[in-house]
Amino acid sequence: MRIKATQLRKGMIVEYNNDLYQLTEVLHITPGNWRAMIQTKMKNIRSGTNAEKRFRSDDIIVKASLETREMEYLYQDGELYTYMDVETYDQVSLHADLVGDAPLYILANTKVLINFYQGKPLSLDLPGSVELKVIETDPALKTATVTSSYKPAVLETGLKVQVPPFISEGEIIRVDTTEGTYLERAK
């Protein structure tokens, strides 16, 4: 799919110089009387190298055509994470490099979206937020309010987040997967 450079967004995968790149940063710049430009930082998906590129606002970029499948996380075996297609029951094992920090946000049987390019798994999309149990934190304070300072907590996946002082061990909280931050108590 061809798109204008102004439609580029962080996380998007584009074809550039006959290779695939994931945009890690996109900044729209409009300097005074000059034409607008889009400054990007991108990571080569195959080699892992980083690059910076500046596009004019009317440049045409090729957005990679990805097939997205809903898959369910099953288990970890060393550095491989196994997922199952919820429709066909086919299993795919992804290396830890491809999965990134996703294991800190998902438990077994959690559904995620996996993007495939020409039949090969390419990237993993987490839900916007997840609910996880607090397994370790300082005791809750009776007088704590929402405006108090935050305290560290360890969640059941090993993720460490800052939580309000009224959160105690055993509670389920909602965590933002893009920022890795506490959102609210789960109800």
C-alpha cells in the first residue's frame, strides 16, 4: 500500500531500499517558511540496524502488506515463545528477539496479534492494556490517597511498575502495554 509520508506513524512497517523497516520514531517538522518534513528513526527488521531518514511531506512510502492473525500464547521453551493460531490451531515459535518485552505483559492463553510478511512471522502486537496480579509490594497504607507518591510493585509476569500506595499484594491491576505503567485497579 502506498501512503504519503504525512501518514507515517510509530510502529508502522515500511518498505525502504528493498528492505523492511519498523518506524521507531516519527516527528513532523514544519520550520517557518520551509516545506514540512517528516523525520524518522527506523530499525531494519532483518539486520536490526538503525537508520534515520527525512522525508518530504509529499513523498510516497510503501507500507508493508502484512497479514495479521490472532494467536494465543501457549508457553516458553528457552528463548522460543510458542503461539497457536486460534482458527487453524497451527503453532508458531518466535525467538525472544522478535517477541521483545511482550512476555512481561502476557500470561499463558492470552490472545495477541502476530503480523506475518510473506508467510513469516514479523512482529507481535499486544493489546492496549492487560490485567496482572501484584505479587510483591510494600503494605498498603490506610491513609493513602491517589495523589500520594507511588511505590514499586512486582507483577506475576516479573514486570516492575510503580503503583499508588493503596495497592496491596494479591490485587489485580490494569497496566498500559505501550508505556509499561499502572492505569487502574481492575474491577
